[in-house]
Amino acid sequence: MTIQIPDDLARFLEGIAAAQKKTVEQVALDQLRSIVDKTSSPEPVLSALRELPHPSSAAVDELDAAIAGARLPARSEGMFDGSLLK
């Protein structure tokens, strides 16, 4: 596969490659791999979730009450028998 990149990006990669004593291709592949590894790995997501504060039991109770208060009563009549159209 051949990827065409702008000249300024190529010069930037050449500078990084020279500093790291690598080829431009090696630097480009290293950078692409680091992007792919970060986005496809579950570890960063799990790490971020573990850093979130745990909700208090009062907050959980409040959420449960809000969910229960927002529930609508179930109705079986009128759904398909046409009685809602009368």
C-alpha cells in the first residue's frame, strides 16, 4: 500500500526519523500502531471507568426512585383492538 502525504508532514516525519535513527516508514508505522492500539484496546476504557467515583447508596436510591416515579402503568387493552380510536 502506498499512502501519499503532504510535503510538510513528510519533512516532519523525516525529522522525527532522523532523531530516532529510524526510517520514515518505521516512524509512520510506529505512530499508526500506537493510534490503533489505543482505540482498539479495552484497557484504557476500563482504566477510565475505574477512576470514576463510586456513587453513594443515597444517590443510587434517588436514581431508583426517579426511575420508579417515571414509569407509566402498563395497559393491555386498546393496543391492537381499536378501542383507542373510539
